[in-house]
Amino acid sequence: MSVNIVAFGNERDRFSEDSQQPSLIWSYLGRSALISQIDSSLSAAHAANPVFTEYQACVFGNVRLLVRDCPAWDIFDSDWHTSRSLIGGADIIVIKYSVNDKTAFQELKDSYVPMIKKALSHCSVPVIISAIGARKNGVPCTCPLCTSDRRSCVTTSEGVQLSKELGATYLELHTLNDFYIQKYFGGVLEYFMIQSLNQKSSEKMKKKKKTQKCHRVQPPQLEQPEKMPILKGEASHYDADLHNLLCCCQCADVAFYPEDLSTVVEAHKVILCSVSQLFMLLFEVKSAADIHDASIVKMAQNLFTVDTRGTFPVATHSGPPCVPPVKVVVKDSVFCSCLPDILHFIYSGAFQWEQLEEDIKRKVKDPEKTENVLEKVKCILKTPGKLSTAKDCRSHQIRRLYSTSLRLFFNTPVLADVIFKIQASILQAMSLLVCAEMYQVMRLQHICELYIITQLQSMPSRELASTSLSIVSLLRKAKFHNSDCLSTWLLHFIATNYLIFSQKPEFQDLSVEERSFVEMHRWPSNLYLKQLAEYRNYVHSQKCHCAVM
């Protein structure tokens, strides 16, 4: 007998400096009196699959306990097949979050809870939601109606509401000590473990009794279909592409000049406005009345001047000739000399603060002027007043990355000039794949392939039989446009659903080589169908009649 537990989420506060805080799962395995043995060889992240940590232990004496701990929710975005397999094989699911990480909780609630609900729609698995940590803004109130810590922390009522959506058991663990781990969390977890073992034992007994009653010839065993190849998503080049955008000045629409007009530095309004209200004011995206901080308005007036007369020299930029860039004079010569480094910092996502400090110190070489430039950067990125230490600034920049970083210039109307209309359609995804192959955007091509595969996998057999979508036509297009992974997968898909596709007229359009592959890998196999026919003949023969009758 065995129990499989899957844990999702990170119980650590991403802003906390304590990176050595033990995990909830590891704390339980080390503290529980029921655990007689832990396999230390699997206590670290699996080399084959680093997205989760796997533990094996013995519980209740001789019951095998297998725990997979997935701290990053990215597995649902990058590998839906693996995440769905983990949920499908789980006897108990544990969802963890830190009460001091509101952003991560909101992302869990908006993005990943719907995926978990979808994966659990066809099975009944107990779910435990664990809210971990003591709220940092005073003593938390456990009253469901209390909203005193709603802004910075995850409240009890929010956790309870989330547990209601999933039909889960909600726990609050203020610290990972003996009481909360062994008696509180462990008591609930072990209750569900016993329930799971009882259910498995009952099913095993029923199966055994059913086998004992049946003394006749058993039907042939249908083996599982051959596993189809799994596509691996390509890593994102977003950071490098954004950095190249600045270095190559593609589509630049802003040109910064010193007061003597001797040099020019080009940038993009949409990037600058996404990280700073000062640039929104400078480029008239917002008015002074919309900005309630006088320091931003004052800084914009003291540091920059936008040319409206068109008397500046024309910058060499990559934009259309009919749309000249906005020309901005930087009044502070020292700040202007550091502007390329500041822009690199902004385009990196505004979180490499130590690197910016080093670059400016190396260029300016005057501590007082260096500090002056850094204070201006802080004001531009909106940190009113002076920050006391570099550690405070680092903490601020990291927090800011998750709230107003460069990723937020997606799905916002600020300076947007392209609108994509999104519809959930396999044929449209195939059309987009064709365009991606034409322009050699390989990562987009892989995303389209993964989307098509996910949609086809989710279609039930009845829908596959009645759909007008031609899988063979998709196979033809995939081969023609060099989508080898998709074409290989589609052939396996046709073979795995042989009884459905062999009845469709399009099946005759397969080439001789493709037909040979499908016949070789078909499911169910010819051997099974032959054995099944023999078994049916035996059942209906006189040999199988009851001796009493």
C-alpha cells in the first residue's frame, strides 16, 4: 500500500531575507512520529525533473509515502501534461502560500486555482490549503469580516473563501514548530492518509472477491496505448530581446540630448511610461492633475525639457520617417552622461540596482555626484524621499518589480498601438503557426504546437468522432511547414485513436508510409481484437453455460 501526496506553492515570503527557512513538507517529514524512515537520496531536487522535489518515506510502519513538492507554479504554464499527471496520481493535494505575499496569493487565485479545479473535475481528491506565517502588520484578526490587513497581507477570510472554491480544508500555520507541524497540520494530513488507505483497502478487497468468484476464462487485458512524444517548450528570450531593442534602437520614438546637443540616446516611450509616472507626465500620457506627488512634477520640470519647436538635429532612428522621435533635453549633464546605464537598468526590469550603482560609481567617480544621480533615479522610479540603506532600496525594487515592472506594459491601454483578438480555435492556432514558421519565430511556433496538442488531448472520444476538424489536414500542414514535433505527435494521436479515425474518409488520404506507421502503432492492437473476438465466442458457446441450467 502507498500514499501519494503532491504539494504546490511556496510557503516562503519572497521579500523575506530568511532564505534558509525550512519547507512545510520537509518540516513535517522530519517531525512526524509516524515517519520511520526518509530516503535521503531523494531529499534534494530530482536531476531529471528539477521543477519538483521528491521524497520517499515509510509511514504507519510499512506504508510507502511518496511526496512531490512543487514550490514554483510555473509547472502549470510550462508543462501542463506533467502538472495534470501529478494531480491525477495524487491521493492528497497540499496548496501552500505565505500570508505576507499578497501578490503570489492573487496570482494563485486568478491563474492556477482554475487549472486545479479543471484537473480535479473528474476525480475526488482531498485538498489542504495551508496559510503559513505570521502577518507582519500587527496581530492578525481571525474574524472573517476584518479587513485591517487586506492591503499588504492575505487575510483569513480570503484564505477561507479560496478553500470554499476548491472544497478544501483550510489551515493557518503561524510558524513551523512542533505544535503547528506535528499536531495541527500533521493531524489533518494523517487523517486523509488513513481515509485514502481505507478506500484503497476496500477497493482491493472488492477486486479480490470479484476475482475469486470468477472461475471462467478471463477476458484479454487491454494494454495502455503507446505514449505519445511530449513537446518541450522553448525558454523565453524576453529579457535578451528587450535588451537588444534598446541596443539596436529599433522603433525608437524618444531621443535624449544634453544641453549642447552633442550626443543622442534613444529609447521607447512605452517602456519608459510603464515604469514611471514621471515619463507619463513628460510625454503627456498623464497630466499634472493626475499625479498627486509634487516631487514627480518638480523632478520632471527640473531635469527634462521636451522640444516642441523641431530645432534639434534629427536622430538616426529605426522608426518610420513620418514619425520623428520626441526630442528631450536633459538639463543635468552628469545625469545625462549616466543615461545609457540608467536605461539599461530600466530595460532589465528595474531590479539590478547593485549593478547600476557600480556602473555609475565607475563613470562619475565623485561620491556626492554619484549619490545625486542615484537619488534622481529613485525619484523617477517613484520612491519619495531618500532611502536609508542599499538594502532598503533593493527591497523596494524587488517589490516594485512585481507590481509595476516592464511586464505590465502588456494588457494595458497606455501607449498601446497593437490589439490582438484572441479566440480559442485550433485552426487559428495552426494559421499562427504558419506565420511563426514563415518569420522564424521558433518559440511562438512551439507555443502554437503545444496549444493544438492540449486542445486535441482534451477532446472526448465522442467529440473526436463527430468533429468536422480534419486531423489529416493538420498533419499535412504541420509537415509542410516543418513542424516535425507536431506532425509526429499527430501521427501518434491518429494511431492511439485508431477506431475513431479509421472510420473517417480522411483516413484514406494518409500516405503509404503514414498508414504503415499508424497500423504498426494502432490502439487497440490487432492482437487484442483477435483475442477479444475469441473470448466473446467462448462466452456465447455451450462451454460457458451454467452447469445447473
